[in-house]
Amino acid sequence: MNSHVKIPQGTSADLSRRSFLVGTAATGLVLGYAAVPGVDQALAAAPAHFEPTVWYAIAPDGLVTVTCGKADMGQHIASTMAQIVAEELGANWKDMRVQLASNDPKFNDPVLGAQITGGSWSTMMNFDAMSRAGAAGRIALTEAAASAMGVPAGELVVRDSVISHPKSKKSMSFADVVKSGKATKTFTADDLKAIKLKSPEQYTMIGVSVPQIDIPYKTNGTAKYGIDVMLPGMVYGALVTPPVRYGATVKSVDDSAAKKVPGFIKAVTLDDKTGTTTGWVVAVAHTYANARKAAAALKIDYDGGPNAKLSSESLLTEAKRLQGLSDSGQFFVKDGDPDSVFGSAAKVMEAEYTTNINIHCPMEPMNATAEFKGDILHIYSGNQFATRSGAIAAGAAGIDPKYVVMHQMWLGGGFGRRLDADMMVPAVQAAKAVGKPVKVIYSRENDMTMDFSRPLTYQKIKAGMDGDGKIVALSHDVVSAWPTARWGIPDFLTPSVDKKGPLDSFTVNGADFFYTVPNHYVRAIKNEMAHNATPSGQLRSVAPGWTFWAVESMIDEIAHATGKDPALFRVELLDGKGKNDGGAQRLRNTLLAAMGLAGYGTKKLPKGEGMGVACVSSQERATASWTACVAHVAVAPSGEVTVKKLTVATDVGTQVNPDGIRAQVEGAALWGMSLALFEKATLKDGGIEQTNFDSYTPLRMSQLPEVAVNVIANGEKATGVGEPAVTVVAPAIGNAVFNAVGARVRGLPISAEAVKAAMKA
């Protein structure tokens, strides 16, 4: 088995790596670096706030403000972090507030995590550390209150932001203690580790569906998104992007017609040394409307570059060629010797699975505002990877990253799209060129054609079974662009088990499943052509969105070929032997729960209808989330698929906010359905053909099925819930289609044409 990707420094809650100071401080949140001249510092007036950590502070009025180092894009992670703190702190929920962190180095905390939001990591990797932060604050407040009241600290009770002594009837509010200035206790890393946290049966806040703190901000207009930023003297930039997704260069720009547009300032041709963009021009004007008019008036001559003739068909042909080479790629899993077993297997099956290019399409289009104040570059944008994005912005400006201040905004959707910083490049270079703050807003066409998309993938699976129908060998080749390798961050890559060098495990996670198969190979193959022509990013669910499409479809095919019920076949495979101990049992339980809730196998369905199952362990094996789905579909003679119901069971370990979890799972299931049936982008002549929602067609409201969710909360470590249900839905639907009409479709999206063709085959 491979060693998994090394989680970059700052994403693991390793409390041994720093000490923890509890005391009073006069400073509020500092947006920037105090050591760099010109950075504005927000200093709170006396009386002092109580700041147990950089991640939360208690004001003299008793309000507790939690600073969230994760991007909040509607998943309410800021509220989740606040809820975890509030549980151990003993705060009243009405006293809790949230704000978003900047890129100040103090927030690159080795305990509470680097500023990257993805992989369903946030809650699972921060739960323990944030709990200890809350507990440390409670202890410090309690000891200060005990001293002030003259009673033993061990006799005090903390609840609802009040510290009380039942025997004497004395009490102090958090506000009283903060105003006293007596909370000065210091905790070492060892002290933090020694804190005994609450057990699940003691929770009064965790597991409660409290209102999300950010909703009032977002309904009264005080929550500011990137697109809302307004700065004095600000002007606007509109993009002109080339017809080729990547690799084009600008030969010349004729701005004579643009000069006739009122308020036009300048056309800036990007010189992007970071390699994030190629061939882009920004038209700058005093209003966004006129910037767009000026952009439309520019006459630009391009050199299309090396990818100008490529298409989706080109990428798929290359993928198949690479898969056919015995020495291509690197091994992610190398257990046993499948090749030798295939020769003696009672039955051998092979199948090919494909997925097309998919686009993120967040409702808030990509945007950024850049302003230079002396030597300091200020960037205002909603971003999922502040650490990397700050470096991209610095590279675009040609300055040291320490001179970049990132102002994190609320995100109107991210889904992995805002892990990238391309929107910052034109804003930075335009601001530098015109000497004014510049806000760049992508058009929907810019957003779609220049997306860092989910890559086109090609997978081939070969399986061997013994005389009893048990899988004894399986090989799985995955060919795609490598989104994470594009970042150029070694810690995000995984050493291959065949010692051929690092691989992008975020293209093969999920293929290392929890089924017991004694001989198992997984090979990760980089499609360099696709990597260059369609620079790819992480789209909600990442690799398991395509690896489980192949794995769970193939498991179904094997079950049918060996005369076994597909669901019970999975139950047998999830026996928890060897390395699969623990994980397989949890996954089996979710499958059984989904089957029971859906009534799988208990009723006869009408002709043309069927139920299909799938179960997954997204994301990385080391940070798995356990999810199963039963899809109920109806298939028309035309091949059109209607999803009647999706039943999803998910084991979340410890649930923080039940309503939030259900919302996440429901949304993820519908996103998975959208990818399964409707979403497809294509490359032609080097460019993405789909430019708006008339040609790229996600799931519509009228197509929503019933969604039933069973949340299993068992007190285990909290798992991620934002992505797993995305990965399980497509194979469940595909398997349901087969059970309904006998049509096996192996490509996503599952089109009516493909189903009808398979029905005839």
C-alpha cells in the first residue's frame, strides 16, 4: 500500500509544535504584517480584549469573535469553528461572532491549519485543536473568576457565558472577567495536550442545530463578498481572453476603437511570469460597463500556441495511448501480483470508463481588487488557498510575498475554483499599470472558458474472479491531467510505491478502496497533453468523483456477471480484513443503512425503473468519510433518465451542526447528480466550447428528485461532509439504469443517447 500524501505543514492539528498563550492583549485583528512599513493595524481601544489565541477573542462586552482561517463559501465553516470553540469555552451562542482571517503570518498556525479549504478537511483536522483552544480559554477565565470571587476554581460552573459558584450564589460573566484583566494563564503545548475534553454525552452545543452565525450578515448586507469591494478612486477591468484555453500569446493590440469609449483608461497586456495565465488583455475604464465596452472594442491578434488544434478527442486518444504503454505512470497501490493471477482466474473482465471536462460555475463570478499603497500590495478577494494565492499575486506584481496583504472576503461559491488565483493576476498588473485600485470581474464567458476545470479522465479496470465469484485480482489505470502537480508544491504530491517519483494522489484517491482484494494495482498516469491544454483544478470531490465512478460501476458489473446481488456482493467484500480493518466496517454500515432507508430489494418496481447502489470512502484513505447511496431511477424508451429518489447514508463520526450536515449532504448529492447526468464541457481548437448556461447545463430546479439523508453520528472523530456525497451518486445512478433497462453506460455524463445505444447493444 502506498504512503499517503503528506499533509502540508499547518493542516494537521499537532499540538506538540507550538505553545499556547492565554492572556490579555490590546490588539485586534491585524490585516498584514506588523514588520512591514505601511500596513494598517487595527488596534482596539482599552479596555483590553481577552485573546486566548489568535483564533478568538472576547471583548469587554462579552462578545466572542472567532477568526476563521478557512474560506467560507456557503458551507458555514466559520460558524462550525465558532460552535466547536463555544462548546468547550462555555459561551452562550448568542454571544458568538465570526470574522475571516487575513494572510498575516500569525494565522499560518501549525496547530490550527494552513489557510487552504478543500478535501473536506476543515472540521476533521481542526476539531480537536479548536476544542482545546476553547477549553484553555474556559480554564483561564475560571481561574481568574475564582481569584476574584475568593472561591475554589474546582467548584465553579461555566455555562452560557457565565461562571457561577453554586454554593455561594456568586457569579461573574465573561464580560466581568475580561474587564477585570485577571485572565493571564499561560499554556504550553504539553498543558494543552493534558486538557481533558468533554465526552460526547457531555456536549451541550456540539450536535445541536444552532442558527448559522453568517446568515444575518448575508441577509442584511454586512457580509462583504469580493464583488462588493469598493475603494476610493477605484476603476474597473474587463478581460479579453484568447480563443485557446492555455498557451496563446498576444501579438498585437489595436485600441483605437476602445479609445472612443467614455472613461477608457488603458488596455493592459498581461505579462504573467507565474504562468497562471497566457494571452490575456485587460481593458481598464472608470466603470465596469464601459470597461466591458472597451474590451469588446479591442482588436487583438493572437498566436494560438501549441494547443490551438487540440480537442477533447485528442486528449482521449492520447490518454488511451498512454494507458497502453506498460512503462507509463507510477503506482499508487501495488499489492500482490494481479498480472500473474489473471492467467489462472476462473473469469476475467475488463472495462473502460470516462469522464468529461467539468466546470465549477460559482454564482459569484471570479473577481479581485488590487491596490498598491506604497510598497504594499493589498488584494481583496474570496480565496480558498491564501498562502499560495499571496505568492501568485506577488509573482504577478514582481514583489516579495511579504509585501502582499490578502483581505479575505466571503465567497459566493467556490467548490475548489477559488483554490486558484488567476483573478488576482489581471487586477494586480492593471493596478500597477494605471496607478489606481482596479477591480476585475470575470464575465460568465470568462469564468467558463478559463476555468481550472475538472479534467477529462480515462480509466481502465481489469478484474479476475475465482470459481466462487470472489475478486482475486484487480488492476486500475487512471489517466488524467494532474491538477495538484500544477501547483508546484512538493508536499501535496505522494511518493509512488514503485519509487519512480512523486505522483498526484489527488487524481487516484478512492481507487485505494476498502474492499478486500488480495492482488490490487492502481497506476496513476499523467496525460501531459491534457495537463498543458486544459490546466485543471480541484472540483468538489476531486479524484473520487471519477475513481469511484469506475470502481463502483465495475463492482456492479462483476456482481451481475457472477450472479450476485450487487449490494450483498459489496457487503461480502467489506469484510475488514488486514489493512481494511475498521474502515470497511464503517462503510458497510452506511451501505446497510442506505439500503434499509430506501427499501432496497423489498419491493417490485414498475417496468423501466430500478435501484442502484454505491458506497465510497472519500476523500483520502487516511481522512476517509463513509457514504453510501441508493438511487431510484426511471428510464424512458428514449433513454432519458429521471431520478426519482436519492437515499444517502453518511457516517460523520461527531456531528457539529446537524442541520448544516444535512444541507451539505443534500447539496452534495444534487451536485453529484448534476455531474452524472447533465454537465459536460468540450475542447475544440484548443478552447472550451461552452460559454454560458445555455450550453453548459447543470441540474435545474425542475429536475430535483426526492433526497433522503441518514446521518450516522457515533462519537468517532469528525469526518468531512462537503464532498463525499458528490462521489457516490453517479455510480449509484449508473447502476440503477442497468437494473432498470439492462443498459450499462461507462461514460459521464449519462446521456439519453448513450443509454438508448446501450439498450440496443
